[in-house]
Amino acid sequence: MKYDSIQVASFIAHLCKDSNFHYNNTKIQKLLYCCYGCVLAKYGERLCEEYPKAWQYGPVFPRVFNFIHKKKDLLAVPPPDMSEDLKTFLGEVIRVFGRYNAVPLSEWTHRKGSPWDVVVNGPDDGMHGIIPDDLIKDYFAENVLSSGAGNNAD
């Protein structure tokens, strides 16, 4: 799998636009993280080549963050060439998580025991460290996919 993270973020921005979900840099980060985690949990593969890192406000994909921060338009980037099954699955993830704004999504990623929390409060990398795929995969399998299409951010 492993698509370009900016292209995946573009696909997410298009899904948000089509669903009338407001988005900003922070929300795109959280939605990309949710898609990344759900794909890991369902398919056992990474969605994009870039790893999420544990930043102050939760998981962040630095390339995507910098792209948006420089006022570049995600909607102008061509989305990756993905299978229809994957597009449908990502659409389901965005339908579940996209209705929330950035604040509850950030709070959800900060929950005690979340991969972000384990990295930030653990003995290793801490803040700005890579969030390991195994933590993300297990967390999303247990806390999101086990509930159907993807729990919620309540």
C-alpha cells in the first residue's frame, strides 16, 4: 500500500468537502491518523509511507502539516490511485470521524492508553517520536474496528 501522505490527505480533504465537513490542518492530521490506524487494523498494512509522530496536540504527519501550514491547497493535489474497496473503507472512516471538529478528535487521540499517550509518556522517544505501527494497529483493532465501522470520538 504505502501511498504519499499528502495525496492521502488530499483524498481526505475531498471526502470532507463532499460531505460538507469543515476541516483545517489539525483536523486533517487527526483524520489521516484515523485512516492510517483503521487501515493498519483491517489490512495489516500502512496507508502511507510517512509515520505519524507524537506532537503536542496529538499524532501528526509532518510532511502534511508543513504542506498545509505553507498555505498550499490540498484540493489541488491529485489523490492517490487506490482500489475502490479502499476508497469505500476510507469513506466510512471519514463518515464516522469527520463529523467531529479538531478539538474532540485531538482529545480522543490523547486518551490514556492511546498510542500517542504511550509514546509521549513512555521511556523511549517521547514528544516528537514516531508512534509505532504495532501500537496503532492494536489500538484501532480493539477500540475502533471492533465496534463496527469505527467507534466514535465521544
